[in-house]
Amino acid sequence: MSNVIHIVAYRDVTIESCPFCNKDTGNISGGNGQLYFIVCTNCQARGSSDPTAEGAVNLWNKALQQSQAKVNNLEQTIRELVSKLTPAAPEVASI
Ligand SMILES: [Zn+2]
């Protein structure tokens, strides 16, 4: 793609790792009258579009935070389910 701008061109904004493959390979695409969006060059995941490059980065970073929150919620649910499945420890007989 000829309109891909590398992350180095945007020093004031930080593109977080890809929410899908966790690689730091997000590139800004768009401009020239088109909406901006982030594309992961590793897995080809595409972020939401925005009229500004900074907005596209924010949407991308927000997607990462949302996916991390979902993972945290799933981990908590799994912990609760495992605790319900694990039999209670036998009581120690007092002497
Ligand atoms: Zn990716």
C-alpha cells in the first residue's frame, strides 16, 4: 500500500500492541481525504476509522484495553467456576 505511514512519523502518540496478535506492528493508514485507521502488519487486523490519525490510534488503543478487560473478566469467571468444582478440603479432626 502506498499510503501507509510508519508509526515513527507520529512521535506524540503511542500505538499499543495489536489486540489480536500482541505484536508492536501497527501502522497508520489513510489521509489524503480518507479516514485514518491502524493496520497490524503481522496479522492484518484493522482498527476503527477516524478523521484524524490521533483518533484512529486512540480507537486502536481502546480496543486493546477492552480486549484485556474481557480477558480479565473471563479469568475471574474461570476462577469462580473452578472454586465451585473443587471439593472442599476435608475437615481436620481435632484431637
Ligand atoms: Zn496483529
